[in-house]
Amino acid sequence: KAGDQDWTPFLLIPGLILMGVSVGYTDSKTLGAITSISSLLCVAAIAALAAMSTANAGCKFGIIGVAGALTTTLVTLDSGLYFTVACLMLVGGFLGCIIGVNVSPIKLPQ
């Protein structure tokens, strides 16, 4: 709303901590905990996206959850797969951008 203070950049801090811990501590218990936290954040994001008043927070929770899950997945990969995964992510990101630009939000199902 107009006049409200935006604290959204502070949500970057827990996201960076979640990603940093998954890179720094690669034992299976820590990665399992981070995967669980990421899953809960994604579920919270879906719940928060249900109302306009909480949609902004839901979007941020989803971004943090997916970033944590991607980081734990990339940490557990064999080093020989990095190039393949990077190529697939680039292709998927490119196709997602093309589709996203061509879809009007008004035409999405409500």
C-alpha cells in the first residue's frame, strides 16, 4: 500500500543464509534439514499466494524455497554433471522467459 514501509529486501538475508549453509556444510543431515525447510517454504508460498494481501510474501517465500532446494541439489551432484545441468538450466530459463513474455496475466485462469 502507499505509505507502508517495504521490508522485502530483508527476506534476502535468510535466503542467503539457507544457501550458504547448504554450500558450507554438505553432510547429509544438514542437507536433509535444508531440503525440508525449502519444502515448507514452498508450501507456505502456495498458501500465501491464495490472498492478495499475502501474495507478495508468498512470492518471496517461494523464491527462497526454490533457491534453497536448487542449492542443495547442485551441492550433491557429481562434478561431471555440472556442465550438463548448467546447459539444461539455461535452455529451460530461456524457454521460460519466452513463454512468460508471451502470456498475458489477464488470460491466466483465476
